Amino acid sequence: MSVIKDNEGVRSPSTLYMAMELGEKTWKLAFATGMAQKPRLREVSARDTDALKAEVGAARQRFGLPSDVAVVSCYEAGRDGFWLHRFLASIAVRNVIVESCSILVDRRQRRAKTDRLDATKLLGMLIRWYQGEANVWSVIEVPSVEDEHARHPHRELQALRREQTGHVNRIKGLLAACGLTIEVRRELPKVLEELRQWDGVPLPKELHQRLLREFERMQVANHQIRQLEQERAERIRTDDTDPGVALVRKLLGLKAIGVNSAWLYVREVFAWRKIKNRRELAALVGLVPTPYQSGEDAREQGISKAGNRRMRAMAVEIAWCWLQFQPHSALSRWYEQRFAHGGRRQRRIGIVALARKLLVALLKYLTTGVLPEGAEVGDWREKIHYTATLS
């Protein structure tokens, strides 16, 4: 533990550690200056920043620390997001946000779990990490305010598309219960009037009205999807000030990369994350192997599926597209030689490996300008189909 000397030569801790267990209504705080010290536990109302500042000041006094002592804190990533991290930085507190799944827990079937125990455990791990133990947990990189808000459009678009699919499936399911099947299109209200069940009877009034209301909700989702897509397309065409848009255009110049994938890749990772090497990139999207070995038992459990699930799903999807639209590239030839002639399971393993290699190649292309070997390029403008007016 690092120490400082005051005017009288008495040695005192130079760091105040604070761990926070964040709840919906209350926050549990744990303070200490070293591993051997009993934690000071306090509770404040959730999101009460004034009370939080007061508790930090009270902890300094309780441990006899100067007002300018370094304060280090941590909390688990969750619903509260990054605003608290920015607040702590504004009051000169060095904070880290911890990935929850990276914290080891007791594997006993029944284990004690309370906010007090969790805060105390976090506090001990924070002290160990700050003093140099690197493998205690995984720390999340905090985006800037601009980069954080830039992720909302494509995430909202994904949510709306899931909602749209849900409405379509619900309409089809309700009709299937009557022995009917149709394609859900904009003429649905007229089609419902003409539908007849197996005995020639029209749809029941209650079911008919429910289907119309479901269709109206689907139309709202469709309208918002078109609006978001057009706003995104207009920004790609005209915005020359945002570096992220420039990266999107660069990716769109590659065949097999569309607007959805290029925008998601850039906004989720490529525009702001500081990636050190290919292993870190693969771990970020959960495309890393998870071997299991115990004695004579050794097997591979598949990919970890940790990290950004949106990037992982899109990476696998784009890997299939790469095989179709970039058949002469080195990556496609590598897949054909090693996996294409195997069984179904072998091809699935190969496509995950291709997705990982392709992610690394795309990052290298954006940072150094080196094209993936054998890749074909085109004009990104040909992939922007929407006009400036909403249809």
C-alpha cells in the first residue's frame, strides 16, 4: 500500500478506495485504505450525488486522510450506465466500470449474497487491481458522450425490426388458429374482410378487430423504421464532419458490406474503441475459443459468446455474405479449402473462424488502408437507396 508522510513524519495511506453496489433505490458504499482494514459501510439513496460526495468526504475524515488524497472507485456495469463514471471523474475520483461476468463467485449451491457482501468483495478486488494484480476482473472502456449517443439510432432500428417481426408473427399465428395463412402486406385490412374459415364463415368480430389493431401497431413500427433508415442514409451522403461517417463510407466501398453492418461495426467498435491486437478484438465480440481440460478430459466448448452480441451476430452474417460476394478473396479461398467440403458442423465452425479473421482484416483496412487480400471494391454511393423525403 502506498503511503505519504505528513509534517510530523507520521505515515498515512495515500489512497482511499471506494466500491459501490448500485441498486434501484439505494446504493451501498464500502470504503477502506488497505486490504487489512475493516471496510466502512454506508448507504445512500440511488442517484443522490450530493450524498455520495458527502460520504466520500466523511470517509476521508474517518481515516484521517487529507482533503486532496487520491480516491479510487469501482462499480459493476449495468442499468446506470456511464453517467456516474463521468460524475465521479468531475469530482476527481478515478473510477473503473467492471464487467459483471468477469467477477468470480463461490460455486457452492447455496451461497450468501447481500449488497453488503457484494460491496465488500468489490472493495477487496479493487485494492488488488489497483496495486497491480491485472487478472482480477475485466474493465469496460467508457465511450465519450458523443460516441455513446451515436449508438442509439442503430440499436433503436434493431429493436423496431424485432417489434415488426413480432407483429407479423402474431398476425400469422392468430390466423393459423383458424386454419388460414396469408402474407402480411399493406392490403391486410381489405384481405381480412374477404377471408373465410373452413366452413365459409367470416372471421369473428373480436379476432378481426384484434388483427386490425395489431396491423396498426405494425404500421407505426414500419414508419419509424423507414424514417430512421432515411435519416441514416442522408447522414452518410452529406455529413463530412463526423469521422465515424467517413469510416462507414470506407467500409461500404467493400463488396459484401452493407449499410446496416458498416454502421453497426463503426458505431459499436471501430469509431472509438482502442483495440491493441486481434485477440482483444475477438474477445470483444465473443469469438474466442473456450477450451476445457481436467486430467485426461480435454475438449473444446465452442466460442465464449461474451462481449458485444450485436457485433457477434453481424460478424457471422457478414462472413456468409463475404463468401457470396467476395469469392475470389484470400479469406474465401481459405474457407473453401479448409471447411467448405466438410459436414454441417465443420462449416459452422469454419464460418465463425472466418468471421473472426474478417473482423481483424476490416480493422486493419480502416486503420492502415490495407485492403483484405483479393477483396473487390466499389462505390459506396450505390448502396444508399433512400431519398431525402419519407415515402
